[in-house]
Amino acid sequence: MKKTKKKKNDYLKFWEKYGPYAVVAGGSNGLGAAFAESLARRGMNLILLAREKECLEVTARRLREKYSVDITTFSVDLADYEKVKEFILELISGDKPKVSVGLLVYNAAFAPIGLFENTSEEHLSLAAAVNVRTPLLLSKLLSTQMIEKKRGGIVLMSSLASAQGSPKLASYAATKAFNTVLAEGLWKELKHHGVNVIGCCAGAISTPGYEQASAVGAKKSKAAPGTMTAAQAAEKTIKALGKGPIIIPGGINKLAKFVLTRLLTKKAAIGIMSNNTKGLS
């Protein structure tokens, strides 16, 4: 009984700090849907953004029925920041804004896989747009309202791959490093205004995207050490909001980050990543 009461109190405090609405970019399935559910469980109303309209509607319908929260969906290519901005401004601007956004979770990502020499300019541009430009500008857009209200939060998804060069994931790792450093800087800047920021440097997460990027011939192999479910990664990240600039979900992943960045030379760390990613296609 006491644990249930404490959880309800924690959820209420969370809603008071970050509610009533959260924007989840890339919220249609996988980790994004897990973030959406973690927030809906806390009573947060949701604005879900992603390309897959059908997946968005399925996720929204399920969460509405389960948690009785208000959910707005918008099918949009997150590489197109101007369309995203136009939609968000329609909701938050004016004398009587439709919603008040207190939390941004930017989970969307585009990951060109393969050798850089074989990666098209189009895919590199998409990686820069989805992984860098939109989270940067969306954080700016929504933090303005948060600063005015002296409360709010931003969650930026990064990756353990961002800790060093990652062959065959070079551009993806580089864009995720941007989000790590951005989260660290904004954590210090915005906490003065009552806005919490956290970057999540996740390891392997069992999502549809991760499965698609699995190594050739590895479909029947065991999951990589430290692999987490999307629900586990999302919940740990949400619980860590307000406690520091970076979270690395999972003990094995924390150990891996320590070894790669503190014990090994950069050359050795890149070599290990190269060995781990050599089968990606």
C-alpha cells in the first residue's frame, strides 16, 4: 500500500513539473512508443510525431484506452523541421494556446549503415536533418515556453556509439555525439530556469530498428550483452530526468562506457567498435 501511494505521489510530482503535455518525436513504435507509455502512465497528455501514420494511430489508440490521456498525432518526416515547427506553433501559440508543452522527448533517428564511401549524400543529409537539426531547433522552440514558466524538461536520445568513432556507423555516431554534448550544455544552462535536460546514451535496445540493423547471419544469435527492452530503457531514462546530464541505462552498458572511454586508448576503443560493427549491413 505504501509503495503504491509513493508511486502515485511521484507520478503527481512528475505531472506537476513536466505536464500537462509532452512531445515525443519518433513516438510511433519501439523506444518512442515505450517513452510515450511511460509518460502516459504518469498522466501526461501526448503529442506524438513520426512518419508512420498507421503505427502512430495504433499506439495512440492503445494508450488512450489504457491510461485515459489526451493524445494528438501528426504524421511528419522529422527531417522537415519547418513542417514540425508549423504544427507545434499551431498548438502552443496565440492568446489561447491549445496545449502547454512541458516536456520534449526526441527519440527519432536516421542511421546510415555501411562504409562512408558507399553512403549517399542524400542519406548523410537525412542523418544531419533528423539527428541534429530538428532536435536542436525543436529544443530551442519548446524550451522558450518552458523558460517562461520556470519548469519543464528535455530528453535527447544519444547512443554509446557516440563515445568514439564507430566504423560503418560513422555519421550516425557523430550525430549522436552532437546530442550528447548538447544535452550536457543545456543541462547546465537551463536548470537555472527550472528546466531539466538529460541525454540518454543507450546501448543495444530490442526495437524493430535494432533488429533491422542486426549483423548478417546473426538473426538466430543471442542478443548483445547489455541489450535492454525498450520499456526498460525508457523508464530508466524518465526516472533519471532531473538527476544529471547523462544516463547510461544498464549496468553492463555503464561498464562498457567506462572501459571504452577511461581504460582504453581511443585507437583501441575504435578497434573494438570496428570489430562489433563489421557485420552490419
